[in-house]
Amino acid sequence: MRFTIDEYAKTFKMSKEMIHNKLRTKRLNYIIEGGITYIIVPKSSLDDEKTAPSSKPAATAPQAPKTTVGMIISLYQKENQQLKLKIKELEAKIDRLVNDKEQMLIAERQRIEEIYTAKDEQLKSILEVINTKLLLSHDANIHDVDVTSSSPQPAPIANGLIELKRYLKFIGMDSEERKQVRRRFEAAFGSDPRIIQKEGDFYVDLSRYDYTDFLS
């Protein structure tokens, strides 16, 4: 039998380049008729070529291992274990941060309390000095009163009482601050025994009461 180069390539599953190489090296029998190259193949060789695939077992590609339910479960268990470890690490970090924050807040609170206590003691000492000076000034003013004057005199003030506006001026409060303190006195009048009012004016008794909450 004879085949053209294309027919030979299809029949024997060979590239044309390999066929031409065999023709050049005369490893194939061929003839040329009408400018066409024909390859001569004995019928026995053709039969051998056709039966060759059936005589040789086809090489099979290695199959990828199948994914089983057990493999999937094992993978999930591994991932869950890793997540649990990460969660424990995060919880430990959070606990440390919370503990550090609590310690910082406790230290800050103690520092503020110490400052407040020191300031409170200083303020009490200042108020005692002011109270003493105001009482001395008030007594001096009483001694300077002209008893022969016919004009009406203000009612005597009990020992220890100081007029609120005089007291606020003495400690250096400005007009707006004094108004705020007076409004606080007005709001607490009648419900707070420390608030004393005589003839429309408010008084403080520093020898008996502490008024720092009205001044802050």
C-alpha cells in the first residue's frame, strides 16, 4: 500500500518533520509520481501497526487521591485547633491589657485623691485665716460706730457671722463668680441649715460650717 505524506502522518500518528527526516535518511520506501511523494508500506507492517495498540496496555496517568469525608473532618479539626490557640493568645493579651489599665486607673485615682486632700487641707487653713481676719475687721468696725448718731443702725450680727458678699470679695472672687455663689445660696436656702439670711442678705458662719462646696 502507498500513502501520501499527510495520510502516512495521520495513519501512523507521526509528525511530517519526522517523516521527511526518515525519507532523507531512506528509512522509508517511497516513490514519486506526478511530483507527489508516496510512501510504500507493506500490508503486514500496516496490520502490525493497527494491532499494536491492543497488544500494549495503555499507560494510565496516576490518579489524584480522592477527598474523603474523613480528610475534610481532619482538616476542619486542625483549623479549629489553630483558631482555639489564637483565641487563647488574644484572651491572655486582653487580660494583661485590662489589668495594666486597671492599675493605671487606680494609681491615677490615688494621685487625684492625694492632691484633692492636700488642696482641701490648704483651703480649710486659708478659710480659717480669712475667717479670723474678717471677724477682727468686723469687730473693729463695730467699735468705730458713732453711738450718738440718730440714723438707724443695722441689727447686730451674731458672733461668727460674715456677710456673704464681703466674704466673697475678700477671697478675691469677681462679680460673676459672686453672682454664681449667691444663686447657689438662694437655691439651697430653706433646705440647707448652713444658709443664713438676715434682712435679705446672706451670711456665712465659718466657725461652724464649711462652704467649700458652694465656692467650687
